[in-house]
Amino acid sequence: MTDNDLGDFLRARRASVRPEHVGMVSHGTRRVPGLRREELAVLAGVNADYCARLEQGRERNPSPQVLRALGHALRLDPEARAHLFRLAGAVPEGDRRPAPAGVSPTLRRLMDGYPHTPAFVINRTLDVLAANALTDALYSPFETVDNLARMAFLDPAARRFYPLWDRTAEATVANLREAAGFEPSGPRLRELVTLLGERSPEFARLWTAHAVRGKARDAKRLHHPEVGALSLTYHAFDVRDAPGQQLIIYHAEPRSPSADALGLLGSMHATARPGSARS
């Protein structure tokens, strides 16, 4: 991470948009495959020098009108557009409240009420704050269940556990990029990005792409050494009384092989891991 997150994001996204994507004709020899700064300025209806100042960090407070124009010109999806606004500080202060470190007892009891479904709580930097027993069983191949990004990039079990590891890696980095919009100077995020960037070339490469994605709903293909292949779907729910926390719930199609495998996994770990959600 740098002290010019807004400029880094704009440059990366400009480089990812080709002229033909936005109906422009490419002229002359291009040093970069994406839009030239002058082309972005034309599309957004702003001064090219102003675009340069934004990218170089000499201008850090663009108006909401400029941000909307840049988001449209760069073909940003809603999540990336919201990220752009957060990087520029153009969001209500309430959206920047730091997430509480702990998980409420009520939410822990709720997770324990799902004995046949993995359920866990994460924060914006993908730290696992609490998990029920079946989540512990599901992630048992990992040495430590502490942070989804660290697990995906640095734990040797990850590439076997995630058959589509490349897709998981891209999504994980995009999730962390969203966190950077909320707390760009957060010490935990900087610590994590530094660690992963130093120890994983794949992470370092993906981080520079500035892709942004939040968790919502997606399908997951996993492989557990004890029960084999699992096809699951997860849903992510914002914890309204704890900004920045999300409850993640996995489920399998009823009466499917994956549902049977989850049931078997839970039974196998029931005696080995008694008790309720981890703290």
C-alpha cells in the first residue's frame, strides 16, 4: 500500500480499459494497452491536468460530480464505484467507523444454532473472529484458521482445499481492496498486505490490479481430505450492530452428496471438537 491509494486505483483502472471498450478509436503507438490520461479526461469531461493531479496525489478531494464522471468513464461496477468514493473521502463518516474487535454473545449463540451449516464471522480484513463447530471441521486441513487471505496464500493446504485456487485468490484480494477503501491507513490491513506481498508473488501481482469486490453470495467448490469434494453456496450478511463484520453461512443443496459429506464431517469432528463457537 502507498500514501496515494486514490491515484493508484485510478491509474490501475485506467490501464484496464481499452479504447475499443468505450467506443474510442486508437491512434498512434500506445505505450500502455489501456486508456491514455487524456482519453480518460475526455470521457469524464474533466481537464487532463486535473486527472494528472488526481493520479499523482496532488489533488485528493474531487467532488462527487467528478467521481461519478470518472466512475462512468472507467466502467466501474457499483462496488468499485463505491470504493472510489471511499478513497476520496466522499462518504458519510458513519461508513468509516472501525469495526468492533469482538463478536456479540447473541451472534455466537445464533451460529451455534446451525449445527449442520458452517457459519463464521469475519471483519473487513478477513480475520475470522468467531466460528461454529462445523466451520472448524470444514477448515481443519489448515494449520490455523485466523485470516482467510493468509490461509489462501500462505498455508500449503489451500491449493488442495480450493480446486479453483486462482478464482479464490482473485476474489480474496478483491475483498481486501474493498477494505482499503474503508480504512486505507488501518494498521491491520497494512500489516496483512505487507506480509502477503513479501511472501506471495501471486498476491503481489493481484494486489496491483486494484479489483474490488465485496462478499455477497457465490458458489464454492472445496475438497476436504476426509470427505472429498464439496459443492457449497455461501451467503454473506452484514452485522448491523457491528459495522464491518459479516456473518458468512455455507450451505449445500438438501439431500445432495455435499450435504451428506457435511453431515459426515460434522459427525467425525463432534467428539474430537466438543463445545461451541470458537472465540
